[in-house]
Amino acid sequence: MFVITRQNLAQYRGFLTPGQMALFERYETFSMPIYPTHRSARLPQHLYDDAKYNAAHTALVESGNGLNNFRGATPFPVPQDALEAVWNHLTRYRGGSAKRTHVQATPLEDGSFIPVTFRQEFAFRNVMAGYNENVGDEILFYYKQLVTGPARLAGDIILVHEPINQVKNPRMAWMYNTGQRRVRRAPQIAYDGPYPASEGQRVADNLDMFNGAVDRYDWTLVGKKEIYIPYNSYKLESPDVKYKDLVHAGHLNPDYTRYELHRVWVVEANLKESQRHVYDRRVFYIDEDTWQISLADHYDGRGELWRVAMGHAVQLYHVDVPWLGVEVLHDLINGRYIASGMRNEESNSLTFGTEASASDYTPAALRFTAKR
């Protein structure tokens, strides 16, 4: 319908976030193509049934660090506070189980980059072979990531067991390093620990826009607002587009992005005085239809806006999965960004409904994964 640029920014400020406006200020070439709104989110019917059950039964426990009587996804279809909205994001439906190959780019200020290729797989608890609903409700999902390129990183693997209550049962993570040929516990893959293979451009809980435990922040529900968010970003998924066409200096090529006006839940997280984290304050903008965090602003200890995250989502109609395709985290200070989830040049890049068992996600299985 129109394109927001630095020149006409003033008339659209009411529908933009501080982070988006900061990107316009930082990069003269940044722009946002605005398209008609399509509320395209759709889930399998059994998840709507689960949401109906959750609305009447699910409750936060242990100061909001866990859930009780929770099925499937969307524990709080009608959130009453900030934590309930955030839990909807953390537990949202991602297809049950999947395997994917994707590429990550961390370009320098001139736009040059070396692609890093990942093979990832995950399985939520209710699709695991042998899952016992009565004893297995402490784990939300299992996750494994193998780096396949470039050569200096290839073979490194991360394994994560993601509990629901990460205060009661801290996240369990392991790393396999090809140089050492050893499996080690990796407690740093949580909170603000540096995330592997990211060139220092994001911390562990930046992945998936936000992940992990919620205990280090005080959470406030600011309210609901209509803003322009990345949505139906199918051009970013096109096999006709090359990575060099997408990744430009400062930001992704605007010719392939898409924004729509949607209602979001605005949630603010302020670091508790007794806790530490590189982000002193964070503001999340959560899409009301998918409970996917679409935008996130991150502030440093001085109160200055530091990093701006954008989640470019698509609806995968063939499997009824609202999917976070490409996520981008901009650093306003050093002028760099990290873009992950690109799969344009990959074959068989995303498969849902993959078979999974607990034995696939054990530390002993990491060596076998490295040899495959």
C-alpha cells in the first residue's frame, strides 16, 4: 500500500516502536513496505480444544516460574497479566516436532558475511515416543543443533532439555566440540550467556526472540496496541532469492520484507535489583493471534536502547503452523546485525512430524550425531 521511509516517518510514528524508529535514524536505507492486514494464523483443531481446556484449568505456579494443568499450547488464551502473555509465547505451537536446515549471517558494517549453516531438530514432550503424561510434564521440549559449515565451526553440537519450570529444574544443556571430541555440560547456554557461533551478537535468551526462564525480571503488561509488525514474510522464504540478495549492510534488503498492521500485547521486563543480565529492560510486542513475539527492544544498564529484534513470520498452511521464519537482531551501537532462519538456498530445509524418542536427545547421542 505504501512504504515508510525516513522522509515520511513522522506521519506513522504512532504505529511504530522505539526500536523501529531507531533503525530509521541509524540507517538511511532502512524502509518498511506496508501491506494490507491478513489475520492468517491457523492451528490444528486439537490445539483450540486444548486452549479451551487451559482457559479453565491452567494456572501459574511458584511465582510465575511454572505452569499447572497445562495441555498442548496457549496456556492462557485470555491473559490477565504480562507473565501469562509471555508464557503463551514460550509454549506456542511450532509443529510438535521438526527438522530444518537454515543459514545464519552476521554481516560486517560493509555487508560482507560468511554464512553459517545449521541443522536443527526439536520435539515437544507430547510427540515423544514413550512420553508419559503423568511423569513427563517437567520437560517442555528437546532441542539439538549441529553446525555444518563453515569448516572452522563444523561439527559443534548443542543439546538442550528445556524444562517448563527452569527455577525448580534449571535448563540442562550440553555441547560437543569437534576439537576436543568431548561432550561437556554447558550451563552458559541460558540467560545472557553468549550463544555459540553468533560472533557475540546475541545472548542465549535472544534466540526465538525470547526463550528460557522468566525469573530475573519483573514483568508489566503495558497494554494492547496496533503497530506495523513483520507478517506473512513469504518473500524472505523464496527459493528464487539468494542470501547475497537478502543480506545488505546494516539491515535486510527491504525489497523482501513485509509489514502489516496488527494488534499486539506490549509487555515490559525490568531487571530485578537482585539479578544480573546484560539487558536492564526489555519490551516485547507479542502478536495476539499467534503469541509469537514479533518485535523486541533491548536496553542496556544506562537505559539506552541497544538492540532491536524483528521476527519475520509466515503461516505454513500445509501443516497449520504459524512459523518464525527469519529472526533478526540489530545492534545499534556497533552497526551489525545477526539474521538466522534463512533457508532460501537449502534443499529439504524444513520437515514437520518427524519421529522422535528420548534416546535421540541424550548426551551419549551427540557423538553419533557428529558422525552422521
